Amino acid sequence: MSALRVQNLSKRFGGLLATNDVSFDVAEHSLTALIGPNGAGKTTLFNLITNLFAPDSGVVEFNGISLAGLSPGRIAKMGLIRTFQTARVFPGMTVLENVLCGRHRLLGHGLFENMMWLPGARAEERRLATQALALLDLVGLADQAERSATDLPMGAQKLLEVIRALMAQPRLLLLDEPAAGLNDTETAELASLLRAVRACGVTVMVVEHNMSLVMTIADHVVVVEAGGLIAAGPPSEIQVNPRVIAAYLGEEPV
Ligand SMILES: Nc1ncnc2c1ncn2[C@@H]1O[C@H](COP(=O)(O)OP(=O)(O)OP(=O)(O)O)[C@@H](O)[C@H]1O
Ligand SMILES: [Mg+2]
């Protein structure tokens, strides 16, 4: 079964058809890259998949269940977690607190136990902090845990956002340009993190402009241009696809 099935999805903003009858599948446990020139409609697709915007037409299924009409919060609780193109760390919180925020949807204890800070809640919080630090360590940020998150360089903030998304224990993780603004070391850390995430059985879909990163980490590539899907397949096919090459060179498709 596909982790994600997008069928005939369309979305119009005024006169602009931002998503034009797009269909694709994301295989379970795969790492799929979503690529396309600026303004092609990649972020819009993520916004439609997570119901931040309702589609004009079309269906999105997550593990065979239609997401039509479900709130973004409900979709997140089902295990479909996304990050945003612009890093959104929470100001006024430390790096560790930011990561812990990713887990709140899953806290096993009720409001009463948490408010009263009963032993169960305290033990849970300690367990989560250990997990959060282990995840931060994967991207070299464990020693920054007590720093204010907004004091981190932009690249580190982007990595922090991915770590926070992982704390939510996604079944499907949608990452919108996680490598934008990362230096070479951070990009390499991100690549190995994403490989590790996939190896843990999490399905990943990532919007990415860095083609060498896409070609090294993705199993499958979905390409959009001007709102429409123009190609989908393994990286080896996509990088020699004339329509894809033309889209990136800004030429007419051949
Ligand atoms: N809420 C909105 N209202 C009106 N137009 C929008 C809205 N969101 C996106 N668009 C338009 O839809 C088109 C697709 O935008 P989108 O952000 O999805 O592209 P993208 O592929 O993510 O681009 P980039 O690579 O620059 O992030 C653009 O022309 C954009 O201006
Ligand atoms: Mg975008």
C-alpha cells in the first residue's frame, strides 16, 4: 500500500492554477523528493496534503484513509507531520524545549497529571528529554540544548525543525526545503539524518533544490512545473528526462 496517494488534486488561487490535476503515490518507507522550479507549486502541494488549504478537487489518502475535511491537527495526530519552508523555531524557548514541543500531541499522561506534575508525568518528561538530546546529537546540536533557539544560526534552526518534527514520531514526514541555507557540513548531517530516518521505517517526502542531494538520497522523484506533474520515477531516470531538464533550464519542453 502507498503511504500517500494524491489523486487529481487541483487548487486555484484567483486566476492561477497553482496545482493542476496532480496525481502521484509515495511508497511506504521510501524517501521521495518533490522537485520543480521556483513557484512550481511544491509548497502548495504540501499545504493541500496537510489540509492547510482545502483542494478545489481531488483526493489525498494517507495509508488508505481519505484526509478530506480533516483538520491539520487531526492529520498530524495520525502521524503525517510536516515542516515549513521558513524555519519556525519557537522564540523564548531553548533548543531542547523546542524539540520537546514536537512531542506534545503524544504525551501519554492526561492534563491533570501534567498540571499536577505527578510522578508519571515527571518520568515521561525525563524520558522525552533523553530522546530529544539523542536526536539533537545526531545533528551535532546536543551541546546547544540549553541555548535560546533563536540564537542558533539559520542552518541549525532548520535542522532543529527537522528534529522537532521527528519527536512527533511521524509515519510520514513532509520536509519543505530542509537544506535551504545549510552549509556543506550541515547538508551532509541532514542527508545522513534522513537516511537514518528512512531506515527506521519512516516514509519521507522532501522538497529540495539541491540536485546532488536529491540524487544521492531519494529512491523516487516527483517533478512539478507550473502546477502540473511533469515526471515521476527513480533519480537515474529523472536526471536524464528531457522535460525535466527543459523545466530547469527554462526552455520549452522537448
Ligand atoms: N495562498 C496563496 N495565495 C495566492 N497565491 C499563492 C498562494 N500560495 C501560493 N501561491 C502561488 O502559487 C504558486 C505556487 O507557489 P508555491 O509556493 O507552491 O511554489 P513552490 O514550488 O513551493 O516555490 P518555491 O520553490 O519558490 O518555494 C506561486 O505562483 C505562488 O505565488
Ligand atoms: Mg515552496
